[in-house]
Amino acid sequence: MKNNTIHIMLRFNIMPFLMLISFLVSALFTSCVQEDDIPPVSAYVEPPPPEPGENIIEAPVFSEVPVDFETSNPEFESFGELNGDVIITVVENPVSGGINTSGKVVEVKYLAGTEPWAGFFFDLAEKVDFSVNRTIKIKVYSPEVGQNITLKLEDIEDANVNKEIQALTTVANEWEELSFIFSPGDDAKFDKAVLFFNFLGDKDADVTHYFDDIVLVEGDDTGGGNDEAPTSAAPAPILPEAEVISIYSDAYTPITVSELPTEWSGSGFEEVQIEGNNTIRYFDLDFTGIVTDYGNPTDLSSKSFVHFDYWTSDGTEFGIKLVNTTYGDGDPLKEDLQSVGTVSQGQWVSVDIPLDDFAFDRSGVTQILFDNLAAEKITLFIDNLYFHNGQPNMPLTAAPAPTFDAANVISIYSDAYTPITVSELPTEWSGSGFEEVQIEGNNTIKYFDLDFTGIVTDYGNPTDLTTMTHVHFDYWTFDGVELGIKLVNTTYGDGDPLKEDLQSVGTVSQGQWVSVDIPLDDFAFDRSGVTQILLDNLVVDDASITVYIDNLFFYNDPTTPNTAAPAPTVDAANVISIYSDAYTPITVSELPTEWSGSGFEEVQIEGNNTIKYFDLDFTGIVTDYGNPTDLTAMTHVHFDYWTFDGVELGIKLVNTTYDPIQEDLESVGTVTQGQWVSVDIPLDDFAFDRSGVTQILFDNLVVDDASITVYIDNLYFYK
């Protein structure tokens, strides 16, 4: 009975048992598969937290929450290194204060030798939302005023989708906030940011910038109006009506304009009033045309410029085309288009393009077109479209931007540099009219009815110019014929020769900006305590000229010695001199020789005659072939050299009484740059017969380098 019972129970439980076995096998198999793909929870190790003060790498989002780099920063990638480097590092705020008291900022170092367009970029976590807020603000710390800071946004997948906006720094060595204004059409396009510091500026010296707190906000606090339309009218023209051919401007009576816009224009058109001023608004602009009068073409051959004012919030590239329809399609004389260059957004910009730039026949113009050169359509406001010859009594363009390193400059007046204290500009006793004007946004001095005019720096703290080599300024005049500059040291009394001196600028050029650089050695006075700077109309009894002045500063040219070579102390009785103000030279028949492989110039440094060799490969001096110089009684050759770029230099002595000639060359050893170096080489080092020397050569020992400059003085032999 029991056996039967057991048999029945086994038969009853066999299926669940098999199912259990199948389940365990399946679970084991699944576990093995999962083990290859996903580790069990117990195997996961959480990454360690960042060290204190260490940022994590994380793509940011441009929004109302500032990107402040306190705990994270994007991965920066630089470009344009060439012979230098671009180094981007998150650092402790080196100048905490003012508008930026945060702990961390981004340091941007450009090392000398980078490309002018060098910069860096980083990816964003998402497309920038410009649907509501459209102004990106960045806090910037720059070493100079007027630095071009450029922000470019791109699509990561398509770099052709981009927008570039520029801003200029207005302060030096302190934090400021710059604004970059975008438009609704930029929404949801860009997820890469590119930054350029001192864009297209010289990168010939190491320079450091800082930036922080990138934030997306509404509106524009820079005074340029909102980001969709200008709130102020275009600048009022100042040219007399008789000097222009006007197409569109409230300031002038236009010539006949039969189509504005043309039927074939590829844009929307609207005439709007801005502060009561009629203004053209082109929207969805591809291209648009204006026709004057086909039956009476306009002869522009007597005009020099086309002028117009534009305002755009979203334009990046556009140009103007002029057309002479008396020619057929394809004829090179029919038409030409010129770009306006770099487009500035959110402000009125005045454009003057020389008509000579248009390669066509401008004797019969009937069509004028504005052309959007970018792929995406834009909105463009235009006013004051006319042709002219320029203003005869004022410059149309700003003075050239200075390029000297601020560290080598003492500035009196220039937007490019921070000036020293200037207590009187002009002085009360100046004999001229004075006005400060803006030309292309650049502050400029206008002196009118000029006899003389003065500037006082600080009587209590005279300016020491002994470390400077030159005074620089830019002038523009339409009627001046003679002009000078006087420097005054008021610690001396009237009549004292050390008090002051005046130097003429030489021949005056009219109708253009002229850059003047006068060596301070030309001023025969004590320049250790200068307090007055005067500009002087040198034409007697003429106080009617007008002169514009900008970029008045003193500088130390690092490529030129600012002191004379050391005065020799060897007794003249023991010397055979070749070149030195200190001794009477022997006969020197060729200085330089015709076969010298360098440029040559004799200059004065602190009143001392000095040789300047430039583009130096080698250069020779010949004494007297008919009367060779016997150096057997001499023990050394001496000379002083100064170079800013030389790395190897040698001197060769030649005895041409032999055939073949005898000669030997000795290196000066390690070359020291930027200071006078006295060289004394024993003549015994020259392994040749020195009883009949006729040639002395200076040799740049770097192969295939003929670009260095070397100053030489006090070349003599002595015992």
C-alpha cells in the first residue's frame, strides 16, 4: 500500500519539478547574458567628486542664469596659434572688485606669434533661445581701450550657419560688461560659441585678457536702440548741398528717382519715420534696386564717394552695386558691386566707399542696388544715400589706429591708450579755437583759427621723457602749410636753453591723415620734466588754419636704441680709429662697400653719429687699398653694437695684399639684445697676417637670414 502511494505522489509532482528545473536553467542563462551587458549593482563604482577648487568639464547653456565658471567650464579649443600659443585657463579672479567680485574667471593668454585672427571655441549644451532675450553680455577685463572683442555663434553641424558680432573695450585694466545683440531670426540656430580677443590686432607680444559671467538678457543697455529697429535717426549730413548728388535724404533735394524700389527688387520695402526723419526699411532683403532716370543717366565721373548710413540687427554681409545700363549684360563696364566690409549691428554706421573702387563706367549710372551677400534674408534700414567729393575742410575717416604696445607709451590724447593726467586741454592762453569731435566714433581734437595752442599735463608732477625715444601725433589739415610742436620743461626759467625746443613736422600734406614721429633727441632741451606741449602754426601772421589732431603720445621704440653708445676711454695716442666721434679716423674710402649685402644709414642718437645696418647679411668697410693699415702694434679690436633681433654676429678682418687674400672672422659670442654691448677681441685671435689690413666686415652668422638690424659705433683698434 505504501509503495503504491509513493508511486502516485511521484507521478503527481514530476511536472512542477521539471518546471522548476527549467526556470532555474533559464534564470542562470539570463543572468549570464546580463552579466556581459550590464554589471550588477554591486560592481558600480561612483566617480570621485572633484577636488576642492577643481571645475568639472560641462557644456554650458546661454540663458538668464550666468555662466560663471565657479564649478564647471566647457572644453576650450583654440585655433590660429602659428608661432605662438593661445592658452585658456579657469583661474582665481586676479582683480576682484567693481562689477566682478566672483571667485573664478577665464584667463585668455595670447603668446607672441599667434595669428591676428586667433581665438577659441566651445560647444553649448543646447541651441541658444533668442525668442525672448536677445542680448548676450560678457564681463571682460582688457589691458587696453579699443580692443575688438568678437563673439561668433555657430551651428555645430553646419559652420555656414553663423553670426558674428563685435564690441570694443572702453576701459583698460578693469572689468566692464560688453553687449552682443542678436535678433529673433537667430533663435534656435546656434550651439557653438567662438571668441576672439583683440580680433585682427597685432599679436607680436604676449597679452592676457579675462572674461566671466556670460548671460542672456533682454534689451540693450549700450544706448544703441533695441534689437529690431533704431530708436534714433541716422546722423545728419554735414556736406553743403552744392557738393552732393542726392538719391535719398531729408537733408538734400534728390535728383529724379523713378523707381524706389524697383518692381524686380527681391525684398520688402517700407518708408518709416525715425525721430521725424524719413528712412527706408528693407525687410526680408535678398536684393533691392533703385532706378533714377533711364532717359537721363547720372554722370558720376566728377564725384569721388558714394555715401549712405545703415542700421541692421541681423545683417552680416551686404554690398552696394552701381549700374550703367547703357552697356549690355556681361560687359565689364556695365556694373560693379562693393562690400561694406565688416557689418556692425544695432547702431547707425556711416559708409563712404571710393567710386574708384567700382571697376565700371560711372559716366551714366541709372541703377543702385543693395545686395544681401549672406544666405539668410535680413532687415536693413538705409538713409542719406548720396554721391560726393568729400568734405574739403574735415577728414571723413578717423586717424590711423596706433600699434605700439601700451607698455612703451606715455599717452597725452588717444582713444587707444589710457592718458596721463592732463590738467589743461586747451590752456587758457592758447591762441586758437578748440573743439572735440568724433570721427567714425573716434575722439579727435579740432583746432581752428590756429596760431598756437597748448596742453598742460601736471605742473606738480612733471613728466619724465628720458626713457622715451619719440613723440607721435596724427594731423589732418586742408589749409595748413607749416606746423610745429614745442615741448616745454617749466622747471627752467624763460630764456634758459634747457627749457624748451620746437620742431617742425616738415612738409605739410593736406587733405589726408599724416602720422608724425619725431625723435626726442631732436629737441635740444632737458626732457626730464615736461609739463607743456604746444602745437604751433609756423606761418607768421596767419591764425586762420584748421588742424585736426589725434594720437598724441610719447613712446619708446624697442627697435631703436634710445641712448648713445658708451663713450670710449682709451687714450687717442693708442688708437687707430675707423668710426667714432671720439677719435680722428684714418682714411676710410668705402663705408659701406658697394658689394655689402645690407642696408646702410648713418643716424644720430643723442647727438652721436652711429651706423645703422638693416637687412644685414654682411657689410664691408674699406680703408685704403693703396695704403694698407698695419695693425701689428695693436692688441685688440673694439666696437659697440646694439640690436633688437640679431642672434649671431661676427667681425672679419682682411689683408688684401696677398693673393689669395688673407682673412679671418671671429664671432662676438652670445648676442645680447636691446642694449649697447662693448666688444673687445684680441687681435691674436685672428689667424692671418695683420700687417696690411684694408677691409673690415660685419657678418650676420645666421645662414639665410638677412633681416636683422644692427647699430655700430666706436670701431677702432687699440693697444
